[in-house]
Amino acid sequence: MNILARNRSFFFVYLSAFILVSIGMLTYSKTELMQWVNAHHAPSADVFFRNVTYLGDGAFAVIVTVALAFCSFRFALMGAASFLLSTAIVRILKQLVFAGSLRPLKYFEHSDWQYRVIEGLDIHSYNSFPSGHSTTAFAIFCLLALLDERKSRGWFWALMAIITAYSRVYLFQHFVEDVYVGSIIGTVSSVVVFLLLSRYWDQHPKTWHSRRIRFRRS
């Protein structure tokens, strides 16, 4: 519980959104939720979400991990471990447990509903559950919140993760349930990695723990 108290800014925002979405999923069907999101759009939102969705890419996770190495090798290893763990869980679920799960474009292919998609956007058809981008976004931003010394800034990291996850539904790439579960996987992965590695390294301190990448002056 200590980790929740110390990072209450992050978890308050995340849990508030989590509860709100939970109520929505209990009240409305996946189709109704998809229709609501799809109906609320704007040209500026199209541009915004089309770009912000890249914050859930594996490439962005690698960039963040490398950036963490300039702060501490310990932080960088946490970033790599969190990303690899969450990605492995998603891959197992996508390929073995929920293989072939339909994405919105394929799910509504023969529906009478006139849905809207952004012109020129590459939209996938299968392996919808869970959302990999949402998982990665929550894994990254949750870990950054845990590592950030300014705990009051946790709300910002939570908001970034939520916006990235929402972009996947807005862009017609995933259902709400896909990003909902992805957020759980990403958050839990980072919390587990942070707690286990912190405890292990505190008990087995090494000289490299405080080292980081430094630029040499010429």
C-alpha cells in the first residue's frame, strides 16, 4: 500500500478513469461504446490522436529506456524489464488465448452502422484483444511516475497514458475493452518490476546502480 500512497497522484487519476470506464462497460455494450467514441470527432482531434498514438509504440518505449540510461542504468533496466514483461503477456494473450479476435473494422464489416474512419489510416483487422499500444503506454508512463521524484506530477503521467489508450479507440483500432485490459497489464507489469527490482537491488547493491551514460567533453 505504501507505493499507492507515495504515488497517489498517478493512481488517483488512473483509478478514477478505470472506475468510470468500468461503469461504462457494465452499462453499455461494446458496440454502443464504440459508436459513442466514433461519433465524437473533429479534424483537430484526428490529427492529435493520429500522432499521440505513437506514444504506445515499441519504438517509443526503446527511446524512453535509452533516455533513462542518462539518469541511471538501474532505471533503464527497469524500463526494459517492464516493457518486455508487458509485451510478453500481450503477445501470449493475442497469439494463443484470444487469437484472431476481430478489430472494429472487421467486426462491423457487415453492419448497417455507418462508422467513420480517418482517410489514409492503416487500420488492422485481427488480434484486437488486448491493446498492445495501451499496454505499452501504461507500462511506460506508470514506471515514469514511480521513478519521478516529484510525485505531484503523477497526474500528468497518468493522463498521458489515458490519452494514448483513448487514441486507439478513437482511431478505430481497438474496442474499449481492449485498452481497458491493456491498461491493467501495463500498470501491473511496471509496479511488479519496480517493487521486485528495487527490493533486490537494495538488498544486493552494486557499484553500477548509480552509474549513467555521460557525454565526454572533448
